Amino acid sequence: MIVEAKKIGIKNIEEVEGDNMSDVNLLSTVMEFELWLLEHPELADKRFEFVDGRMFEKEGMKQNEFFIFKFLSRLFTKTSEYKVGDELIAEGDSYINEKRKRIPDIAYFTIEQIKNARKGERQFTSFAIEILSPNESLRDIEEKIQDYFDVGTKLVWYISPKQEQIYVYSAPTKVQILRGEDICSAAPVLSDFSFPVKEMFL
């Protein structure tokens, strides 16, 4: 597969053009891509998703979105899963297969997964949370959701701060749109993680 260089999505693309771009054009797997990144310290402060030979810069969580992570992470500390050592991780890698890696805005990982990741074993999340970006197309969203479910993710939330609503996917084509007094639940992944949607946006 050939990396589409102009879709690299970085402002300083000129830094990786020329001789460097001849290298990136040969990448086809996540492992090759991650090794390539190690050779380019000028990109060390950036985060990239890698999808079938294409790499996309992942926008970090914006400051006006911090309240979402704060709300969810504090609520998570009250769950039985937190008490056994599971975590909600912000902007951590979630590996789909050897050619695809996603970076959810927030993701749930068990203590076993965290231990296995420390040993170098690649992990995927069973519960991904994305914050809707104005730059995302419907196709981008659909492709990302499909990736998550292809690897075994059981639940995906897409949070729209502007609309103050949450799109809850239990399958790629099964979605509930929740807002206001509607109760948003992380079942069946988390046993006791639920809240009225409006509380997130107070």
C-alpha cells in the first residue's frame, strides 16, 4: 500500500518531503509506520492514526473540551471497574489490525490490558469515546466506527458538544441519539457507569 503523502495532515509537511517522503511512500503496516516515526523526531509532538497506508494527524483534545474528560473520568472513579484497576485513557492508541491504528479521544482499558501493553502487546479498546470534530465528514465517522467494531469494540460514543448530545453506537448501524434527561449508559461494557446527558453539559 502507498501512503498518500498529501493526506499526511500536518502543517509542516515540507519537513517530511523530499528524501523523507520516499521512505513514507513504502509504509504498509502499523509497525513500519511506528518505526518510521521514531526516525523523525520533528514529528515527536504530533499524534497520528494509520489506516491502510494513510496517516492522519490526530487533533488533540481542545481546552474547551476538557470538561468532557473531567466529567467522565470523575464519574468512572465511582465504578466497580475503577476499583479493580481499570482506566479511562485519554488519546491512547487502539490497534485494529496490522494495518490500522486508531486514537480515540477517550478509551476504556482493563487492568489486564494495561499490564499486557506494558509487555509490548498491542491492545484495542472495548469502549471508545470520540468528541465530534467540525472537520470530520460522515465518511470519516463511519469508517472509524466500523474499525472499532471490526476488532471487537462493544460500544462507541460520539459526543457532540455543540448539540449537547451523545450518539451511542452498539453496532456500526445501530445508534441511539441521547440528549437532555436521557440516560446515557456504558452497559454492557461497564456495569455502573450512567448519567443524564444534561449533567455532562452543566
